[in-house]
Amino acid sequence: MSLSEWIANIFGSMNTLVAVLLAVAIFSGLYIYTASRLLGARKDSLARIRQSLTIYSRLAGPLGILINRPTRTAVPQDLLIQLLQECKSADLLTRELHEQLDTFLSDQDESRLMTIHKLLNREMIRLMKERDELVGRLEKPGWGMGLWLLLKPAVPALALGAVILWSMILVEALGQPSAWTSPQVWCLWLSNIIATISFYRLLMDSRRRTHGVIYTLLHLLIVASALFNLTGDASSPYVLVTQCLLYMAGFRVTATRKRRERPYAGHPEVMEQFLHPGAEPDSHQEIATPSEPKEINSPLRTR
């Protein structure tokens, strides 16, 4: 059997073979590109964690000395100010720690060093845990994680293939003149596109763990609801409405919850009221009073 006959038996024609080879080339290119981007993103995250840990550790040592041995002058004031300013340049600096640093640098009240030290230790523990997880994924992935890291770069190519497939089905359906004015045809295409986008976001979003279970559940419901399109075009409008409602519900239940807008002890609003005793706080605003930190009689305090 000649090569041309073998190709004709398997693919039917040379045009089909060219289309298959082109699809394989596109899939391979997307796979290699996505794999390199994912690896680069993991390495960038690891670099940001290490940079923040390095800066935090430089400040944690002198702060520990001032808290445990407040009567000694082992840490000059200019060194402490320099380390505090340097800590503000950490890539993963949290808003709460940033506010505490700014407040101390503005009034230099050494009683705040205990709070800064606790926040610093908490952030270092959290970052070290994230670093260990990233290093484990990069260097020693388990069987399941290794399989997922192998399959994840193929998700963009699969999503692109699904979009092309839904579009081809739409073009084929529009071959009939009456299909142009049929809402069921367009609803079917749009519903499948929405399900594909949700599938892509669910698998590719690296921050889905921080969004919680509701984030994953909503995308699963959006994808699962598209299965009713298999029953026929008549159900596509209802499926599309359901998907839109689920998307709108996502804005409500997965919105990023900010830290409670109550001024803590040392908050600029509280300090403003302390400096101006005549100012009355808002009646609807409750002031959070955490436990009183240990007073530090540090010689660094400017008198």
C-alpha cells in the first residue's frame, strides 16, 4: 500500500491531513507556551515570597532585641527607621502591616513595636508555608500533582478547540435561512461559550483557593447547566438565563471582603481624636480595642 493510499484510507483526503497537522501544530504551540508561562509564574511567585521573607527577617531580629531587652541600646534609632522603611518595599506587604509601619514612623511610639513584631511573625509563618508548597510543586510534586502539572498547559488549547467547535456548529445551523432569526440557535452558541469560559477560569485561575468553595461551586454549576443543551435547542434559552443568574450571583457572594472598617488602637482616626479631644467619633463607628501591648521603655524613644 502506497503512502497516498494509506492517507486516503485514514484521512480521506490530503486536505483533511493538512487540517489535522495544523491542529496538532497549534495545540503543541499553545501547550509549550502555556507550560512556559505557568512555570515562569510559579518562579515569580517564589521570588516575591523570598524577597519579602528576606526583608521581614532583617526587621524581625532587631525588633526581637528591642522587645526582649528594651533597656539596651543594641539597635540604633537610624537603623531601626531604615529597616522599617525597607520593610515597606516588600512585594507581599499586607495593608494591615503597612498601616502599622506608617503609624509608627509618624509618631515613633515604641509601644507599637510589639504589634508590628506580632504581625511580622504572622506574615513570615504564612509566607514560609506558601514557599514550602511552591517548592514542593516545583521540585518534588506528588503523583496527582505531577499529573495535573502535565495536563494543565493543555487547558487553553482545549478551550480554544471547544470555541472553534461551537462556532462551527453555529455556522452550520445558520445555513438555514430561518436560523438567523431563531433565538434558540444564538442562545445555544452563547451558552456553550459561557460554559467554556467558566471551564477555563476554573482550571487556570491560580487564586481559586483564596476565593473559597463558593467560587468553585458557581463555575461548576455554570458548566454543568450547559449539559442540558444536549437535550435540544429548546432548552438553550433557559440554560442561558440560568448561567447569567449564576454569574450575577458570583458578584454578590465572591466579592473580596475587606477587613472590618473599625479603627483599631493606633489607627490614624483614633490618633486624631486623641490629639483633638473635642472631636466626637461617629455614632455608628465602633472602635476595636485589642489587648494592651507590653510597654517598651526603649532608649530609642525620642523625648
